[in-house]
Amino acid sequence: MFSELGDRPMTIESKVSICVPTCNRPDLLVQCIESCLAQTHENLEILIGDDSPDDRTERLISERYGRNARIAYRRNTPALGQTRNVANLFSRASGDKILLIHDDDYLVATAVERMLAQWQRYPNLDVVFGNQYVVKSDGEVDLAESKSLNHLFHRDPAAAGLQPLPGRTGIVQMFPNNGWLADAALVKRIDYVSPYDVCCDFVFGVRLCLAAQRVCYIDEYVSYYRKTAVSVSQATRHTKNASSFAAWLFLKELKLPPALEPARALALQRVAPIVVSLYARNNETLAGLRVLLQSLDAYRFGLSPRLYYHLLMLWKSAWRLGKRARALPPGSPGKHVS
């Protein structure tokens, strides 16, 4: 097997550990596993960590893949939770490189081969990633949305190659939530478990890119990202447990060198309006107004209609609080008595 990069043989000696956390989605998991088994780079192991509450996934794996030596399945009893499940998979990995793919997503057949080839192009590379296809809930690939998604996260042809500031790649969310390939020793040094569990993929990606010396982006599709109707992010998106709110807290507290402050500002510019709306929805008017006034650049300094919509949301939030206070009997907690 030869690389498209020239006459040099591919790095077929490298063993890749594909880590697949799963919970209660056996039907989708099959497509994920099949995409791993279909990789053109064959020196790999597929590690599955199962947090499912029943044995459907366990039976499926036993019946369908029980004799496949490349698949190492483990059911977690009790369930570990997403972050500890992934951390456990990383600790079990025996390969030189680690790839994370979630159970509802899957890989392009040449993903591992194409990403692994970058180690020939860039010696001492730490991390490589590419583009993601968007898959609708009915299983159809949406090419227009795929292009839009990658552009939104700064994955454009002009950005291909080694990244001048590896840490920036994670901070501005150019680094994807899964489908990446990285040096196993580096991955194992980064703690996947954090106080920001609801946005654990983002937090880990930032930490990984900050720790890396050489990060490469290839302008090629390497994975499929499935939009599911039921997920933690969907269930919590209007609450302060939303991933956007956790990401905002993480970004605000992150200690960065001066060179990466513009990246932080860019990332906060994207997430701050979402935080304002979350405060408004949860009737924390003053906190929302404070974030809004500190983030006027996110609203193009008054030129964005979103600013006035969020001001209206905050006004309604204050009105609801006032109405609630007026409805309380005198002397009740929260009732102001003059």
C-alpha cells in the first residue's frame, strides 16, 4: 500500500486504537463498528465501552462480532457515565494512536489511512483531524449543511496543514468532537474527566490542542456526524446545564498565554449571546444583562437584530420576576417589604 503523497510506503506498522463509547443505541452502534472494520488501514483495535442499562448491546456484540479478534467489548456495571467511560477506553488502548468515535457517528473508509499518512508529511505530529459530514436523523447525508458546518468551525481549504497556534484550534472549536487521530501517549496525559461534563468533548479538545506541539488539519471528510433528536444537549439546551453555558464558564476561567487571547475572544463572541438567552429564559435578568453589556462585540456593537431580541427577552424576564413578586403574600420569602 502506498501513499498518495509519493513513493513512500504508508505507516502500516502503526497500531490505531479506535475508542467507541456507547449507551443504549445498539442499532446505530452497528453502523459505527462496521465503518471501523471497513478501514483501509487494518492494523487497529476497536474498544467498546458500554453504559447501556440492559443487555441488548452485549448480546448484539456477542452474536455479531464475538469471534472478531479486533473488537474488545466491555459492559460497564454500574455505568461509568460519558466522561469516565471515555477515560476508561483511553486507558485500555494499546495502540500507538487513538481515535475517538461516538456510537451514533461513523467513519469514512479511508479516514485512518489518510490521517495516519500525515505523520509522514509532518514528523513528530501530535494530532490530526479533518472535516465532518452531517447526517440527518433519517440517515441521509446533507452535503450543504456539511459544508456550512465545517465553514462555521473554521475548517476551510485555506486553513489546511499544520496549525500555527495549536491551542487556537481547540479554543475556536475547529477541532471536532470526535473522528480525530492523536498520539496515544499525549491523549493519555490529558484527563478527559472534568467539572464540565456536559461539554466534555470541547474541554478535552481544548486541553489536547493546548498540550500538543504539532496539530494538522486536512481538508478531507473523515467522519459522519449524526444529528439525533434525543441527546443530552437537546434535553438541556434551554437550561443552565446546557453545553454552551458550561463552555462559556470553561473559556472564562481558562488560563492562556497572551498569543491565545484573541482565540478566547472569538470563542466567547460565539457563545456569549447563547448565555444571555439562557439567563433570560431562567429569569436571571441582571446576570444576563451583565454578560450582554460585556459582549457587545458579539452583537456587532448594536448592529445585530439579535441584540434587541435578547434585550426583549431580558425585559420579559424582569417582568415575570416582578409579576411573581407581586403575587406573593406580604412577608413571603422573595417579597420585598418596605
